[in-house]
Amino acid sequence: MTNYTKLPAILLLADGTVFYGKAAGKIGTTTGEICFNTGMTGYQEIFTDPSYFGQIMVTTNSHIGNYGIQKEEIESDSIKIAGLVCKNYNIVYSRKQATESIQDYFQNDNLVAISDIDTRALVRHIRDKGAMNAIISSEITDLEELKKKLAEVPSMEGLELSSKVSTKEPYFYGNPEASLKVAALDLGIKKNILRSFENRDIYVQVFPAKTKFAEMQKFNPDGYFISNGPGDPSVMPYAVETIKEILEEDKPLFGICLGHQLLAEANGIGTMKMFNGHRGLNHPVKNIIKNHCEVTSQNHGFGVVPDEVRNSDKVEITHLNLNDKSIEGIRVKGKKAFSVQYHPESSPGPHDSRYLFDDFVDVMTGKLTW
């Protein structure tokens, strides 16, 4: 196990609030937008989710690292969060299947973290004040110097980040002899989305974020998928244009999270930066079409503008968040296109929404229409 010493560390928020804790992971300095996740498990999936790129994650569960790290439980090939804030940082782990400690994992991936923080007080502060930039440092103790560095960090609003986490080259996933083919636009796709397709006998070609529609069309897919990802959807005209061309071709299209927001943008519906966003495993969502409730996994700091969805003559609402009435799902009238704001592939997390992948299969095979 890598040697670990609890050196002092500082967390500074953009509004001037300071928290003092202990260094975890790599000794260094990191910046990003601070946010919190209320999930009680799945920290490794959170660390590797590309949608968290550029964000400092606060975990509300009091113990992090207690079941170690297992390489198979990743959503991408590397840690994507900008930093971690936690209460109890557990280097000694209990699970026999684990291959390394969280400290080894963070040091190998150069992640700066801070522990021994009163995360309840921190989360209450963020919840009341809203999302903001922050800086963690275990090497700089001068607050004035940290404030200068933090002032240079751009706001998440207006940042295009998907192209930074997307694959650089197209690749295939699944069985080439599968009964269906899907062309997926990778804006920060999670591995369990690809597994969910493979489990339904779908062969996927995954394309870089800025791939033109004509290039995706060469795969001759039965349907198209627009993935989750980080950043502001309003500054992604390249993806919006691709979606518009897919809609013109009138083949089935399914979008998740960022893909949901971009489908809305492609239909003239605006998106917005949320006060705090939704990040956790227990968000109740009502399926209006089927008249049932799902417990969902969510991870997004942007959303579609509710009034613009309600006033649109191009889409209809399919899912609604029961906590704040935000729009969680839409489908395009007269087209085979639909999307949800949450994550039906959640792993770990609730499985209530897995049916959406089956719905996509039914749309591609003509069993489901609207």
C-alpha cells in the first residue's frame, strides 16, 4: 500500500468560505465547480463518470474507500472528477474482490482530495448558496494565493467539455452479428450504457463528439444514440446540428442526460444552468405515459427550460421530476425520437428505468410507436 500521511489541506469556495481538513490522494492543488452526490454507494462509478469532468465532488456518505477499488467497476478509462471532498477517507478496505486502496488509486491517477471535512455543513452551504467554483490544496497554505488561483477558473456555464472526454477515434462495442445496430455519439458515454446495449443484442459503433452525421450514417444503423456528458449544452452547436439531421432522416433516436438537453435544443427549446443540479440515486420521477413512478439515478447541472417545453408544439413531456417538477423526459411529435434526463443504466443504483433500453429496441423494430 502506498505510504500516506495526513498533511493539512484547505478547501476554499468562490464565496470566500474556507474549510480545513487533511490531504488525501495526490499532494497538490486542483480547481473546479463544487457539487455533491447523495448516493450511499458507487463512489468508484462516480469518480469515473465523464459527466463529472471539471467538477469537485463532495460525497455525502460518511465513508469513502471502505470497500476498495475494483478495476471492472468503472464508467470510463480514468478518473474524471477534478477533486474529491469527503469526511472519512478509508484506506484499509474490507472487500476481498478489491484490487487496491483508494489512496493507491488516487495517487496513480493524480487526483487531489481532501478529507476530515464536515460534509454536512458543506453540503448545506452549497445547497443554500448554489453551485460555485472551488479550490483544494495540500501544498499552498496562503489563502490570498489560493483566492488568486480560484479567480482564474472559468464558470461551468458556457464551457464546452464533451470534446475533451470523448473518444478520439471511432470504435465498436458488442457482437458484430447482433440483430440491431446503433450509432452512438460519444459526448462522455458511460461503459454501462454500452453494456446495456450489448445485453439487448445491439452492436454499437461509438463516434467522437464532433463527428458529422454523414459519417455516422455510413454505419447504416437501425437507430442513433446521444450520450451523457459534461459541460453546457447551449455551446454545442455541432451536436445540435447532428441531431437535427438525424431527425430529418427519421430513424429512431434515444438520448440520455446531455443527450436529452441537446434533443431539446434541436427542437428550439432552451437549456439552463441549475442552482444545484441533481446528483444521487434516489430521485423520484413520474412516467406520465405509463402512469408509474421510478426511483432514478441522476447526475446533471443543466436542464431544459420547463416553460419552453410546455409551450412547444414539437415535443411532449413523458417524465416529470416529483421533487421539483423539472422535465425528465420528452419525445418528439411525429418522430421516433425520445430522451430522458436521468440515467437508466445506473450501476450501481436503481433498476426501475432499465425498460427505456427495451423501449428503444421496440422503436427500432417497429413494436412501439407514438
